[in-house]
Amino acid sequence: GADKMSKIRLILCFDDEISKDASGVILKSIRNELQNVSKDEKLEDLEGNFCHIFEFSTDSEEKTREFVLNTLKGVKVDFLLGGENLFKREFKLAIFDVDGTLLDAECIDEIAREAGVVDRVAELTRKAMEEDWDFSQALRERLVLVENLPEEKLEIVFKRLALKKGVFSLLKSLKSRGIKTAMVSGGFTFFTDRIAHLLRFDYAFANVLEVSGGKLTGKSLPPVVDGQMKAKVLEAICKKEGFSLEDTIAMGDGSNDKFMIQKAGLGVAFHAKSILKGFTKHHINQSPMNLLCHFLSLPIPSININSPSYHLGTDHEARKGEEKPLLITLNSLLEPQ
């Protein structure tokens, strides 16, 4: 009966190559299907992508989701759909994978490029992310291939790193609402600590590359940050901060993000491998990351893309005097004194 009706929000984001006519047709077919619509309007574009919101009531969120999925089959349109328990929730923490999620690259592949073994390493990375490979084993196998690389080559890699679209905007938005941010990466602290500093993260955890005599030894120091560890980190931060898991957002792209994405209140597969998409119904396939701002009614900060923090690898003289965030180590998070 009517008592089962719940309020749903649906956000659509159209790839910029979709014509206004085509997007109009899609919107019309969705509009014709929805009942009890209370909101139906265009939203602010994101990086040139046209966005639209519907709010409506239904007794079956899942039926609506099926319908939207079918309507958008084969079209480059992303959508986020959920009830008030999601879109009105006061989230406390957002935790992110790094390589392929915040960054447009896999750092290990870029290190391999410097060592001249990128093809072999990238293939192992692909298997580790897209298939259910043992992450720790894949990490060991890849690190062996870059043994003896001079540590200063990591600087060259760092200068190449770029943020994915909408990342900087979403992070600024979360911060403006007092939401804590964490990154947890199967990559390396050499990169994540710097990125965390530049982007004002509260927490950052990753694998530690072992260096001896200024060269990579081909090993990392324990504990390994794999999929299980990412979920442990999420739980440990919640415990430390007194947050409930329901009040957390997790975003990732690879197979090793599935545990944290299942544990979080809102788990989003972002530009993800298909294996990860099976673990959450919330997917952003090609749109900018700040599409989440539209879904959660967060402000969308305008970004000055000339600001130094937008480009990770630029010279950060301007930031020299600033205090570095006091990032805690993985061991001290997992075993508080």
C-alpha cells in the first residue's frame, strides 16, 4: 500500500558527446515511467557533462533501477539512484583507493616504465585488478621486476601523476562539510604521503617501498595493503573517530577495493573494472567524480585549474611553509597504544 512508498533521488550525467536531442529523448522516456515526481530539473554541468535530477516516490526502488539500467544500456550516461537513507545521510568519512581512482595512472606501472619493464608489469597489474588474483603475490612479482631502480626515478614518476576529473572538486566539497578523508592504496607511500599533503587528507595508508643504497630492493615492507587490509583500515578509522560504517563513503576501481566498498554505507565503483561493479549497485563509469556532489547535495566548488594543488607534479614552493598533516602509520592505526 501507500505506506511502502519511499522517496528516491535519481541523478543522471550525460557524456559530453551525447547530443541535446538524444539526452532529451532519454529524459523523456524516464520521465514517462516515473510516478509522483516532486523534482525534475537540470543541474549544473560537470566538466562539460550535462546533468539532471529527478525526485519521486515509488514502492520499488529496485524496479526503478532495473528500468533506468535498461533505458541507459549502451549509452554513455551515468546515474546514481537511492533513497533518503543515502542522499540525506550526514556522512562522516570518505575513503578512496588511489591508483585508477584519484589518479589517472597505476604508480607501479609508471615505476616500471622508468625501469623499462612496463609491458610485463602492466599485464600483472591488469590481472591483479580485473581478476581475482592474490594481490600480495602480484605485488611481489611486480616489485621484483623493478629491483635496483634508483629512488630518484620515483620523482620523475611523481611529476607525471594527474588527478582524475572531478576529484579535486569533490575533495574540496567534502572538506567544506567537515567530512574526513582517507586514502588507502595498494600503491606506495612515496606518492600517497605527498598527495595526501597536497589534497589535505586526514589519513593516508599504502605500501612502503624498501630502499637500500638509494635503490629499490624489489620488496615492500610489511604489512601489505591488500583488499582485506583496506577494509580493516576503514574499520579502524571508524573505531578511532567513533564513526559508524553506515556513515562512510568508499570509492575504488579495482578488485582489491571490493571489501571496503561492501563495508561502507555508500560504496561507489568509480571508472571501475567489471569485477568490482558486482559488489555495489552504485557506479560512476565515465563521469567526473564530483557527480557524487549532485547526489548528496554537496556544494560544487569552482576549481582554479591553475592552482598548484590541481597539478600534483608542479613545483610546490608556495607550500613549503605549511605544516604537513600528521599522518599516522598503518601499524599505529591498527594497534593503538
